[in-house]
Amino acid sequence: MRALWINEQCSRPREAWRAAFDCACELREIDASQLSSRAAEGEWDFVCFNFDFPEMTVLKLIPQTKNRWPSAPILMLTMQCSLELALWALRVRVFDVLVKPVTNEEITRCLQRIAEAVRARSAQSVRRPQASVAPMPSETRYRPQPTPSLRLQSALAYISRHLNEPLSESKLAAVCHVSPSRFCREFKSAFGVTYVDYLTRYRVEQAKRLMSNRAISIADVAAAVGFTDPSYFTRVFHRLEGTSPSAFRSGPTALEHAPPGASAARLGAESASMRP
């Protein structure tokens, strides 16, 4: 597959996991400032935006890119893990958001899905560009946060690989080789939310992605993202999304059923009563 790879404000643009993309794809690598130049010309199977923490000027390029290549799936690689950013990405039809550091297994699954989309595209009529009116995530209006420490990056990677397991603050603190109190302080300072808030949001977001496969039962989805009690999963999901998992799944798309901004607004008041 041929891919346009766009770097912007990356602390380490040549991360080790890049080899998985390099081996599977023919990449043309450019900076965001070159997107409107001849360096970006061509037909691409997919487009990838690679940044650490997104700023508004960069995110504005994504819907523009989707209009330019409406049939090409767009990936976002980022260290930013907020619910608001994930929802914005879905609303502007980003194909997938991968949180760095990315594992080879995640990349392989993502590329398989892209390959399936490319094959299906050849049998479809030409897509017309669609205007996007999704508001920018509020976090992009401010200066990007400092790059999280390596130990917090390892914690995020551990969460993504062990999401179906109990993930207490003490366990993640042990992964980072710090005390639980220090881990909680560093996590809140780096990401602006508590560890419990982040984990709850992340689990629900991953559940929403899994529910797009209607062959998976709600109970199995709950177990896959770390909720051992399906009824508790339903309560948490309803508190964050304003609807039950089954009603969410029965809508036209998972994204269209999510009330814009409702999850973020409710989470702060309710997180004290939620425990992953």
C-alpha cells in the first residue's frame, strides 16, 4: 500500500515501531508544512498524521486532507489520549487513532483493516468530499503539554495491552516503579485527568469500537475492556454516553448515537462513584 506520512512536532519521528509501517507500506514522508506542495501529490491508499500533542493548526489539516483524498483512510498517531480528541476524530471521519507508543500487533490489525477498506473501495462508486463542521477539541486552543515521561508512556502501553485485566493504581505504579501516590500525581499533571478518570474513559471508548462488530455480545465486549460485571458496565456506559450499550449499538453508527460533549461534561462529577 502507498501511504502519505505527515510528521508534525514529533519528539522522536523515527520511533522503533515505525519499522512495522515501513515493512508493510511504501511511505512518502513529509512535514505538515509540505501538505499543499508538490511533495504531497499522488494517489494514496491511506494518509497518516504523526504528532505527539496536536495543535489546532495541525488538526485543521485533517478535514482538508479528507476533502482532498475522500476515499483514503486517515490515521492519527498521537500521545494525546483525551475523550474529546477521540470523538472529534470520529466526527471528521478519521479511520483510526493510535496512541503512542504503538505495539506491532496494533499496527498489524490497523493495516489489515485499511487493506480491507482499500479492497472494498475499488468496488464502490467514487466518494464525494463532505464538509466537516465538528468543532475543534478545546485542548488544542492551548499550548501542548510537555511530553510525558518514559514511565508514563510505558504505563499507557501497559494499559492498552492489558485492558481486560484489573488495572489498579497500585499495579500501574509498580509498572512505573514509583509509589501509587507519586504515580497518581504525575499522571494528573501530565494528562490533566486522574488515572481512574482516564481508564474509565478509555475502556468505554474501546467498548464503543468493539460494539461496531455486532457478532460480539455486550457481555463479551464488557469483559474485553475490563468490566467483569456486565450490569456495572451498562451503568457506567449510560452515565458517560447517556444511553445503554444496546441502544448505542442499534443506532445508525456508534458516533451518531453519542451526545456531543456529553461524556466529558458528566465524567468529572461522576468519576468519584466509578471504579474500573
